[in-house]
Amino acid sequence: MTTFARIEELGKHDGATVTVRGWCTHLRSSGKIAFIVLRDGTGTLQCVMVKKEVDDLTWARYADCTLETSVAVTGAVRADTRAPGGYELGVTTLEIIGTSPLDYPIQPKEHGIDFLLDNRHLWLRSPKQRAIARVRHEVEQAIHDFFYERGFLHVDTPILTAAIGERAGLFETEYFDEGTAYLAQTGQLYGEAAAAAFGRIYTFGPTFRAEKSKTRRHLTEFWMIEPEMAWYDQAMNQDLQEELVCFLVQRALTRCAAELKELERDVSKLETVVAPFPRISYTDAVTTLQAKGSSIQWGDDLGAEDEALLVADHDRPVFVCNYPKEAKAFYMKENPADPRTVLCADLLAHEGYGEMIGGSQREDDYDKLVQRIKEEKLPMDAYGWYLDLRKYGTFTHSGFGIGLERTIAWICGLPHIREVIAFPRMMHRVRP
């Protein structure tokens, strides 16, 4: 009876005969010995075929193998410290499952980024892309573990909505007889309703921004994690963000060491990510930036260059707190100490990666929230249900949003977030 084994499981079969199925990534032959390197999604395996130890048909099949041919190889598992994964396979039989023409688009040479994105469905098979995907998987699992262990409830929020969370960047669609609906920019408003019901919740889902941006930090479709906590003020909110980021970094360092090595990540830059993180006010940040030569004026939002300047002297992320009201969303609570500002903070990743988290204490005063909605010229009828949260038992609450792709790009040390999602959506890219 055939024993099928995945490459990551071969240690359990040392000395036994198994069949491994996968795709050819490297082929080499001396005429008497042939080598096939396979990948199967769990690892890579060197398979060694000796001509005199196999039948003529098996040896002939090797000649038909090309890059990305899918095969099933059978043979004895043997330990070898020189081999990738610590094991190799002594081949006795070889079966070709799916041929691959010689014109396979991605060859072992340099390719332009547009070419690779056009062939993203195949580029995913490369070692670097597999490493990124595994880091993403681990970070996603760590996020769920973090909130589960702290008693948060996971809540799924709508993707189609009539109420918007931000001023601009909206994808619109006609929604039957109900008028215009929007692809969700955030699950936060619904998360606030859930927090009033369950106390501490988090959402985890796709979000959409129709921003005509070509920067390395922007996608039109990305994933966001948005916790909302009843009875949390802004200081407690920042404490939780700090705890989460440290947790995710440690998880990656512990469980993704091989992947970070494949990506040539300087992990010393991650090992310094420990609490507490510096917390500076927006006002002080403007003063610091001006002293460093920036032309920023009080009231301006921070640009990417400003963010990079602020974190240049730090070895861990930095909170910038209490931005001007006009620079932030309508739902943020007015700062009692300075009504020009709101109780909020952006967490800026060091190494110049910019904003990773945006969070705030939410405005819990009904009248002030109504006034802010009017100032933003938002449709009041779309927010009736949201105002009910202040009308029927208002409460102190806070929350934040952490962009999954930006976080992973920072952890992996990648220059652009387009590589950390399987099929990136950007202003000029909707295929494959």
C-alpha cells in the first residue's frame, strides 16, 4: 500500500519507502545520476536517481521533466544534513502527473516587477513569495490568538454599507432600490455597536480605499484588524496596541525564523521592539520636524517623509498623539485639554515604514457627534443607527485599526506591500 508523505513530514519516515508529490524546481544530471529538487508547499526535497538502480522507463521519464513539471516520486527516505530540510529521497520510481512546457514564464533570471505581477499566479511559487505567505499566515493566526486569549469576541461586519468612516476614497455601487452603497473602508462603526453589546470585540476583514495612490504603502483592497473596547480610554487603547505589536513581532521571530532568513531580514531590527514605545504629541512632533528642516505647519497632516524623520532616532515604533481635529475622522473624541485636537494616536513603525496603526477614543457625546457629522457634510440619515449608540446608554470606548499588509511588510523588511498579499489590487492592477 502506497504511503504518501508531505515533505515536512519526512522525518517521521526515515528509512521507509514513501511517495512524494510536488513540482520540479531544479533539475541536474551527470548522465549516471540525476537530481530533482521538488517543492510541495511544505518544503523542498532533493531526490536522487541512480541510473543503474532504476528501470529504463523511470530513467527515460526524467528526460521529460522540466521546470514546474508535477511529479510523484517514490523511494527511500534518508537523513542528510546537507539536504534542504535534512532529508533526501533515493528514487526508485518516477511518475509525471502534469507536464510543463519549456516556455514557463518565470525562469531563474531577473524579471521586471510588472512582468512578475502580470504572472502573479505563477510568481507565488517562488521561494521568497512562499516565505512571505507563511509569515502572513503566522501573523494572522497570532492576531486571532492574541484577542482570543484576552477574551475578545470576533465579529464580522458588512462589506457593503451606506455609512462611511472616512472622507474620501470610496468605491460606489448602486444597491437595488436603496440608492448608493459603498465598499467598506472600515468595519469600525459596526464594531462600536458590537462593543456596546459584547464589551470587547475585534473585526478582521477586507477593506477598500479608492485612493489614486501609487506609493509603496497603498493598496485599493487590503485587510484590516479593528478592535473596539468598551470602557477603554485612549491611554488603555495605546497600551493594547503596544502589547499586540510586541506579540506579533515575537511570534514571527519565534516561529518564522527560516522564512525571515530566506527574506534576508535583519532580525536585530525586530528584536528591539519591546514596550514601552515612545509617545509624543502632534504639537511636539511638529516642533521636532521643523527643527529637522521640515516645512510642516501646525494643522498639516504628517506625510511619509515627516513620519520617517520622526522615527529616525528610534529603535522601535513611535506613537504620535492628539492630532488636529480637521486632520482626523469625525468619530474621534474631542480632547478636553485642547479642543483643537482629538484623542487619537498613529503608531509609526521604525525603519521608515510609516503609519501601521491608527486609533482613537471615540466621541461619546451625542451632540458633539451630531455637530461633527454636520461639519463633514455627511448624510445624517445614514448615521441614525450610529447615533443611537450615544442615545441609548453612551459609554467611554476606544479602538484602532491595524493594517495587516503594512504590518507584514514591516516584519518581513519588504520595500512594498504589494508582495504581502497573494493577488494585490492597485490603482492600475485588477488582474490576475
